[in-house]
Amino acid sequence: MSKAKRLIELMITINAKKDFTVGELAKEFSVSKRTILRDLQELERAGFPLYSEVGAAGGYHILKERILPPIVFSESEAKAVFFACQALQFYRDLPFEQETVSVLKKFLNCLPLDMQNSVLKIQQKAVFWIPDRHLDSPLLKSIFQIAINCHAATIRYSSTQSESVRTIMPVGLYAMNGLWYCPAYCTTANQIRVFRVDRIKEIIEEKPYPIGKYPLPASVQDYLEQPEEKMDCRLKIQLTDLGVKRCETECLLARGLKRLKTGGGIIDMEINRSALDWVCEYLLPLGCNATVLEPAELKERIKQKIVELYEHYCRLEK
């Protein structure tokens, strides 16, 4: 076995073992202890995170931040990595923001010059645009780790109405329209609620919670794919062509939208009654391009909002 191949296989073996002795490796690779020691010294000089302990029970151990062995990429695979990372560049906060920048720099510097130019062209010609919300989520990484560790967190949360302290068990995290959301079981509400991560102002306490005690989905994917509960309100809205184009971009309304052959479209679906305020706010800018047919409660809310807006401007003119 060549030295280069032995070093790569040594990295793979060390990553799997985490704790080992020189004698164990020498026996496994059929070389002398002196050869293994030279190999380990070479890996340490290359930045491999090893530390040793002397004595009868001593040996080598891998630090927490392990280094992965070399991976061979084809040209298309290398481009695919950068293309995937394009989807993240407009998010203000990421759980591994600094690490993402670091790995891309390392990766780009290892590519031949022609491939570097090819990657730069991809970055110039394709973006996954996300509007800048001007909202920071300084606790994103902490909440991410709490979810990964299956821990509970007592948080100070600022909603649109008030600020409260509550204990949550995060299911996970998902990003949508430039914002991060954390579905979590809330002990105050005794059900799963969705929390905006940018509105979490403080993590007061973190601790493990008993697995199986609370009705949590196995993954955040399971949560997002499960049918919503309490669909207790029928929503029916007639749309013009412009109204259809606007509503197609909103994931909640798009689920119940159907285009009509005669032009325009109609939204006909069941929703949670608690979402009516949001629907009201969304429809107001559409004006006459959206006509609410059902429920009557939504019509009244829109009328009330229009009257409040009219009175507001009348007061400004006085």
C-alpha cells in the first residue's frame, strides 16, 4: 500500500475509532509502530485534531472538531455544491454561517482555474432570491442545537400582541420567505405552536425532556407534511387574472386555488378560523381583484379595515 493511500485510510479508520493506540493501528495496517507514529505526526502537521495521553492507559484521541478524509468530486458534483449553496446566500442568519463561508473558500481554492471561472459564472447567472427582512435571529444557532439535542428551552418570546415566558420542545427548524420558524410543543398552550426565531429574545434555561411524554412528530418534515388540524372555516374567494397571479405566490392560498378556463380563478378551501385576520390583511391590497364569497365574517373584517383606513386619512386632513 502506498503512503498516500495509507494516510487516507488511516484518516478514515481514526474517524471511526475516535480512541486508539499506536499498537492497534500498526497491527491493523501491518506496519511498524514507528511508521504509524510518523504517519500520525504527518496528519497532525496537516491539521488533523489529535491529542495523546501518556501512561499505561494512554493512547490517541480525536478532538470534537474532527476532519474528514479527502473526498473526490467530479466537475459536475463540484458545481452542484456551489449551486446548492446559492440558495442560502440571501438568508441573513444561518445555523452554520461562518462554517459555510469557510468551506466554500477552501473548496473554491482547491479547484482548477477553469472550474473556478465556471463556478463564478454560475454565481453570476443564477440566484435563489429571498427578500431581505431586516430581521436578525441571533439565537438561531442555539435553538438549532436545542432541537438537535432533543432538549426543552424556557424562552422569552415577543409576539405581535405581547411578550411572554414559555417552555417549548422544538420539533426542528424550517426557513420560508427569508424567515426561520420553529414548530415546538408549548407547555403553556399544551399543543404544538410555530415560533418565529427572530422573535425569541432570550433563552432562559435549557434541559433535556423525557422522550415520549409529549406528542412530538419524529421530524420537522413529518410536521410540515401532516394535515393541519381545526379546519373549521370554509374560504371561498373569486379572483381576477391579476388576483390569481398574486395568490399563486402565497403558499397557504395557492393550495386551494383553481384557474378558470373563462379567466381568473377561485379559491375554495377549508382553513383554520384563526387565520382569517391574516387572510384579511393579505386581500386588502388586492382591492377589486379579490372578491370574498365566504365566509361572511371575513367580509365584515375587510369592511371594518377599510372604514378604519378611511377614518384615519380623514383625521389627517383635519
